[in-house]
Amino acid sequence: MTKLWFNLLCRDIEAQLRFYQALLQLPEAEGTRSPIYRAVETEHFQLGFNAPEAYALLGLADRRPDEALPPPRSVTGYATFMLDTRAAVDSASTHAVALGGQLIKPPYATYYGQWQAVLADPEDNVFRVSAK
């Protein structure tokens, strides 16, 4: 079985951990905690939050955003969290905003038969919540 680990490079790993724990009701992956890493997880995936020091560790120092400039508004990838019901999508959308996230596109019916919303977390990382 393959398990997906998806990581975000973050300014504040503690705040990101709290946001996604509260939004998704997931436990911290305490076994992977380090001074520069936090994560939430299920049996099938881990969503990790890397501190800025990870840029150098990963050989990405030349790709680290300039802290003097606002973060870029481009999107090159996003996570989709599949929820059980349409009501859960509606609830998660409202909850994300209450936690400091941003609603980009309110819940809507997609052409492929899902009910989904597009959001951004407090650090402006885009994600979706969706249900079949």
C-alpha cells in the first residue's frame, strides 16, 4: 500500500498544524515531529508543515520566497480533502473561514458530480474540500 505524504513549506508550522488539526479533526503525527516539522495524518496520508529552515535542508535555498515581498499569488498545486457528505463540505468551508482561512469559491456542484469548495489556509495555500 502506498501512503501519500504531502508537505507545505510554511512561515509558522505551529499555526498551520493547529489550523489543519481543527479543520480536518486529525491528530498530530507526533512520531515525525521535529524542530522544523509538524504534521497531521491518517492511515492513508500525512500532511506536513516544514519550517523555513527546510529550504536549505532540501537544497531549495535558491527557491525560498523573499520575506520582504508578499508571497506569490500563483498556484502550482493544491490538496483535495474528500469528505463524506455535501453537508460536511459546507461545514468545513465555514469552519475554515472561522479558523482564519479564506473562501475562494463557495460550495458548488461540479460538472463531474462532486460538491466542493475552494479555500486557502492562513498562509494562502490553496486547497479544496469535496464530496461525491
